[in-house]
Amino acid sequence: MSNDELENYGATRQKRVRIVAWVVIIALLVTGGGATVLALIFG
């Protein structure tokens, strides 16, 4: 694999991780686990 391919893979993976994280956060907020998540984030 060339360096360009590795950079593209890293950027794609980063985008996917970010999307999954947002989906999980939104799902927790919608299902009522939001209080726990917000307590963890904001202390």
C-alpha cells in the first residue's frame, strides 16, 4: 500500500467513526439514556 492509500483509508475510517459516534449519541438521547450521557460529558 502506498502512503496516499493509507491516508485515504485513515480519512475514511475517521469519517466513519465520527458518524457512528453521532448515531450512538443520538440513539441514546432518543431512547432516554440521554441523562446519563449528558452527566458523563458535562460532569
